[in-house]
Amino acid sequence: MALKIIASTCTGCSACEPECPNVAIREKGGTYIIDPAKCTECEGHYDDPQCVAVCPVDGCIVKV
């Protein structure tokens, strides 16, 4: 599985990008996107996805 950032709710705060152990998150057009080919939902690194844990907007990052 992979996660997705809902662009319409992303504030562009950048809190998620440095938390990704797979370097799957990058900025694009003022918001952030997750590369589904790189996203593992932090499996093997953490118990929970770190981007979701640090995102200040509830429901901004969802499972695809």
C-alpha cells in the first residue's frame, strides 16, 4: 500500500518531507506529493506512518 497527500488540504508546511525514511515525499506546485513507488507506510522503520503523525491537517494524508 501507499499513502497519498490530498493536495486541496495540504498547507505546504513541509513537516512531512524530512520524516519520510524512504525519501518518497517532495514538493510540487506549493504542496507535497508522495511517490507511491517509494512509499511503504514506514513499514520496517516505524510502527505508524511518520508523515501522518506530523501532519497538522487531519485527513490530509490517506491510504490509496
